[in-house]
Amino acid sequence: MRKFVLFLMSLLIGWGIVWYVCLNRKAVLPLIGDDELKVQILKIEPIDTTITHKYIGHIEAIHSVSIYPYISGFMDQVLVTGGAEVKAGQTLFILKQDQYLAQVEAAEAKVAGASADLEKAKLYLDRINKTASEAISRTEKDDAQTALLTAEAALREAKAALKLAEVNYNYTVISAPIDGVVGNINATKGEYVSPEGKALAYVLQYNPIRVRFSMPEKDFLNLGADVSFFEKGMLKLKLSNGQIISANGFVRFADNQVQSGTSSIDLFADFENNNHFLLPGAYVTVLYDEKQSQIIMLERGLITMAPGHNYVYVLQNNIIEKKEVELGDFVGSKVVVIKGLNPGDLVITTIIPRSAIGQEAVPLEEIHE
């Protein structure tokens, strides 16, 4: 029973291979008559075409910021809503200011007191210096000089405290650090907030926006390891709903290392995103249309692909020959032939047995694609 099952599976696989080859070959089997082998041929003619390269991309914000308060306090005003577009410097939140305003006023009073003490110390030292030396001891002069230096230090300390109080007071007003779109608001009026607590909001830059996509290392090296290659064509994006948008985009730079697990390198492209169709975190298909001139393309079914080499059958001087080819991009049902074929070569489209190699054959009409 087991042998029968294996025989049946082998038979099905064999018929499957024959059926696949027949579907991908446009010509019939060689016609053998009058001792002649007849084959259909395809004359190689280079063409100008546009090849679309496809890469899986991930949308990322170029700039994103979590907004935290610099100081602790109670929320007094929430001036923004989730989903709103904001500009850098725009006020988003205001904390209660009474406490911090009082600290500023107290620091100003200390500066005023320290300034008065400094003036008093200056006057005293000036009086000492004008008094006859025999009437003033050396200790008194030293004490006056020390008092002046102490007053100057106290004034500097008071001014520093005032500056800190003013900084903290200014921190009660929380502004947007970048242009972008605000996410969910995580604070309400009257809530106590602090730098150690949760973020008040999250701001993402939507326009322009960045798409990261990977390219095989080999392909990148073939392009000269230079992203300027993409300036020759057009970048487009295909969204998850199938919509294709032709946003103005360009590849800005390539990553500085190859991903060892995939042998690929990440490229980063920036796109206009005026309508906010491109959302951070989403996946897209990056489409790159490259115009190529005078290239050779063949149907996949005409190429025999084997590990380490690919080949086609050609008719040269009416003799069937096997010719190795180097393949490039796959475009639908066709593939670009980089090396191995030249304009005018006659590719045999008829199914050829290996035993036919080296035999003479008569070409039938040419197939034009």
C-alpha cells in the first residue's frame, strides 16, 4: 500500500511539473519530420521600460516628544485637546502660579535687602579709609573689608535665588517644544502633577514624516552604496487599504550598519504628509519607479532556474545551444536579464529536451511580445 501511495505521489508531481512547463511555454513541442527539428524562436530586442521596486516600510515620526512638567504643582488650565495641531512655543498647560509667584517676590525682597547691606558696607569701608590711620586699628580696617566682601557674596546669592524662582515660575507655563499633533491628554484641571509622574501629553511631528524600509545588502552594494540612486526615479507609497499616494519624498540616508539577521540595510525616506494619511507605527509598501533604457526581459517560463545558475536555450547558426544568464529584477511574469543575452539572439520558446543540445534545428516564425 505504501509503495502504491509513493508511486501515485511521484506520478502527480511529474504531471505537475509538465503542466507548469507547458503553461509557461508559449510554443508547442518540437516538430520532428523529414529528419528536421523545428523550433519556435523569440528574437531578443532591448526595450525601454519602468521597473517598480517594492519594499516593506514602517512609518516613524521624525520628532516625537513626551511632555512632562519641570516642576510639581496643581494643574490650573488645560489649553489643548487631543488630536489638535500645535506649533512650537504654543501654550498647552498652566500650573497654579500663586506659590511660585510668591517665591519670586520673596527672592526680589532678598535681593533688595542684600543690595542695601552692600551699600552700607561700602559706606562704612569708605569712612574707615578716610579716617586718620592713627585713629583706626588694623583690625577695624580688616573687619570693614570683610563686611564688604560678605555683602557682595550675599547679593550674588540673592540674585541667583531670584533667577531660580523666576525659572520655576516660568515653568508653570508648559509649551509645545515642536510642531506636531497632540495625542491623548493625560491631565485635568486640579490634578497634582510632577516630573516623576505620567506624561501630560505626547506630541508627534506628522509633516514631514519618515518611512524606514530595508534593502538587501547585495542590492544596496550594486547601487554603489549611495542613496542618490533614488533621485533618478519616483518614490510612492501604497497604504494598507491599497491606496497609492505620490507624496513628495526622498531617501535621506542609509543606516550605518547591516542587519546581521537579514543581511539587509535600513534606508530612511522623508515624505510630505499634509493630509496626515501616513500615521506613525503603520506599515506601507514603498514603491520606487526606475526608468531603464534598452534592457532585455524574458518570460520566467523561458528560463530554466537551477541552484547556482540559470540558463536558456538559444538557436545559434541553426544549432541549439544552452546559454547561462544572470538575472536581475522580477517584474510580474518577466525577469530582467543582466548578462548572457545580446540583442538579436534567438531564444527558443519550444520545450527542448537535453538531448537536443548541439543538434541542428529549423526556426519557425518569430514570436513578438
